[in-house]
Amino acid sequence: MGDIEMVYRISLDDVLFLTCVVCGALGLVIALCLGIIVICEKVKRRIARMSELRDVIPLVFPTLIIVLSAAAGIVYLLYGDWRRGFYWLLAAGLGGCVTW
């Protein structure tokens, strides 16, 4: 019977130790949760920036085509070929309407 009583005796040092362990574990959980929240915010901002790039990247090639078409139209007009000049300027305008 004496052995059983020894098992249930808890000293003040044991209580303080267990309190420190529990508080440390809770602190660790809180720190991990805050860290996860910060990481999620950073990921959310990065995804927002990537979605902005996803909105812009598909417009690069059509814009390049519009600029080249307008340049071709100006060159044709400078060399006196009015039909091809207006054709390429109108093609650039049509491309601009469709793209933007």
C-alpha cells in the first residue's frame, strides 16, 4: 500500500515543471499558428502578384503584333503604297479593339 501512495504524491516542483511544460507547449502551438498565419498572408500576396502577371502576360504578344502592324502601315504610307498602308493601320486598329 505504501508504494501506491508514493505514486500519487506530487510535489510542488512537479507541479511547476508540468505547468512550464504545458505553458511551453501552448506557447509553441500559438507561435506555430501565428507563423502559419504569416506564411498564409505572404502566400496570398504572392498569388495576387502572380495573378496580376497572369493578366498581363497574355497581352504581350498581341500588343507586339499591334505595334508591328502599325509600324508596317506607317512604312507603307511613307513609301506611297496607300492601300497596304491603310490595310496595316486598320489591322492594327482592329487588333487593338480585340485585345484591349
